[in-house]
Amino acid sequence: MFGYTEEQIAAFGLSFGVGAFMLYMLFIIAHLAWESKAGRFGTFVLFLGLAFGMVGFAAKFVIQWVLEK
């Protein structure tokens, strides 16, 4: 499609598509904390609990980048 291979399209979707979805999820968590009037500690706990899996996903890309150098 448009001169790109399936592997290139999948890599683009995995990096940028999932990255954009993760940013949207952070917005949802922040909105949830604001709507529930969670306070500082409650907001921290929400981000820690709900966004912790995103750290592993981002770390995977950093580790791959370091190992490829």
C-alpha cells in the first residue's frame, strides 16, 4: 500500500498508533481524577495504578533502541 510493506505499516501503527492511544488514556485518567476530586495523593494512586503498564510498553522501545545501537 503506497509503496510500504506490511511490516513497515505494522511498525508505524504499533509505535505511533499505540502511543497516541496511550496519550489519550492519560487524558482519561486525568479527567477521572479531576471529576472524582481525588486530590494529590488520589491522583498519584490513579496514575500509578492505571498507567503503570504504559511504562513497560515505553521501556520496551527504549531498550530496543539502546540494544540496536
